[in-house]
Amino acid sequence: MSQHRTKGGKAANPLHKPWTKDAGAKNARPAANKAHRAAADKTPPVKAVRTVQDDEGKVYGENACRVLFSQRPDALIRLYVSAPMAAKFADVMKYLAAAKKAYHIVDDTELEKVAGSSHHGGVVLLVKRKPQQSLAAYLQQKGRKRDCLLALDGVGNPHKRGRPIYDFWVG
């Protein structure tokens, strides 16, 4: 086996694999990474969206927001709406302005941040949640006539709550 000599006079490695990183590339790489990290550190931080408290919830989509506004306008805290949808929600913005509550006309990227989803439909409402009533408080209400109570235990997906009722009526 012959020894290959490089320009520096050192013997070349006969088992050299060109697809692996050599010592020269390892030393050059950290400097490039440091320059890249320094450039990344200089980007302005993204403004954090106000966190939702336990007694607040987000509602998004044109129809859902319309229904909520018609049924519980006092529960509204804040409105985020895109410019194309602003004309459709002028009455909601007028109500919020009269109640001295905030509304924001924002772009779609901001709406995605607020909603936590890209399926916001151009409008997001931050609302107060309905208070949850315990079973004991419900059963102790005065003036209650006979009624039927359905208890669903272990239903993790709220969209599947209607299935037992459907099965009861059909089956």
C-alpha cells in the first residue's frame, strides 16, 4: 500500500471518507454558528398575547361569535377582528366602545396567535365563561318541576355528547 502525500508533507489517511466531516470543517463550523446565533439574538422578541384566565374563554368563527353576542353581550371582554370582517361586526364594536371595552382590528397572523388556530374565520371573542352549577345546587333549586337529567361520564371529546342522545331516540 502506498502512502499518499498531501501538500503539507503529511501522509494522507488511506481510509479517508470524503463524506465525513474533517478536522478543518469542525473548526470552521462553530464560528459560522456563532455568527448565526448572534444574528438570531438580535431579532426583536415576539410580543406575548395576554393569557386567558380560568374564568375566560375564546370563541372564534363568524356564526359562533354572532350567537354569543346575541345571547350574552355582557360576557364580552375583548374582540379581535380582521379588516375584511370589521364591517360585519360594526355593531359589536359599537357595543364594546359604549361599554368601554377593547376591540382590535388586526391581521390574520395576529388572529392566529390569539385564537391558537388558523381556523379563526376572521374574528375572535374573549368572553367570560358561564358559571358552572354543581349537581347538588341544581337538585336543591326551589320551584323545579319534574325533569330528566342525563349524566355523561368520561366523554373527553365535547363533540361526541350528542351521540348518546341520538342513540337513545333512534335505538
